[in-house]
Amino acid sequence: MNFSTAKVDYVWGRRFLLKLVETDKAPSVELSQKELVLKTRPGWSRAKNEALLDAWYREQVKTAAPPIIAKWKRLMGVKLERLFVQRMKTKWGSCNRKNAAIRLNTDLAKKPRACLEYIIVHEMTHLLERTHNRRFIALMNQFLPKWTASRALLNSLSVRNENWSY
């Protein structure tokens, strides 16, 4: 992977310089004040570097989501049984009403935290209303009155940056 050209990535809406450090120690991702440091084995392929970073973003969402879900389960009175976090190319999230489960995009860890909360509330609202009809909108307005600002922000951002040229 050629990091001779500066690469920038985002964590919770903040911009960081993505830095590659080759080391004989265990691979890891570390966040400093200005850098997102990817520590990899010498000679690792681009695919391995991407997988390491994707796994780190997945963990960020897996850690941040449960307290938000707990808060909204109580406020909304819904039963949510399972949370899945995975890489999604075209969606921020999805809901499986039958299994009382939601699925979140790993790339939500790149967006402002308010966007994660919006998507969680949006998907949990689908446990109460299947479609995006008037009732769904009324429920969203009731639960999260400023949800349209978060939706507008997310709609202005790409779901996933597939351009890994450096």
C-alpha cells in the first residue's frame, strides 16, 4: 500500500490523517489527536490493511450503539433482540421486524455521533411501523424532533468511499 500521498479518513465526524506504520508487533489501529494510525505487518496487502481498518470501524459502532439502543428501547417501548454491524455499500441500516433485529453500517463510525443515533432510532421505529408512511414520520417527529437535520447530513455524505488509491 502506497501511503506517499496523504490519505484522510474520518472518525465520528472528525477528520484524521491516516498513517500506515509497519511493525513486527500485533496489528492494530490507534487514534491520536490528529492521526488514525494503522499498524500492520511489513508487506501486508492493501486488502489486509482495509480489513483491519474495517474491523476497527465495526468495533467502534459495536461499542457506541448499545448505550444508545438501551436509551431508546426504554423511551420507545420496543423490544430489540439483536444488533448486527457490518459493511454495507448502499444503506446506513436495516431492520428485521420478525427477528426484532437491526443492522448498522460500519461506516457510521465515520459520521457524526448524532447520525448514529438517528439511524438507530429510524431502524427501531420500523419495529413499530414497517413503511415510511405518515405514522412512521409522526413517530420519528415524536421520538427525535430534529431527525431531519441528521438525515440531511447523512444524505449529503457518501455511504462508503470505495476509492482506496493513495
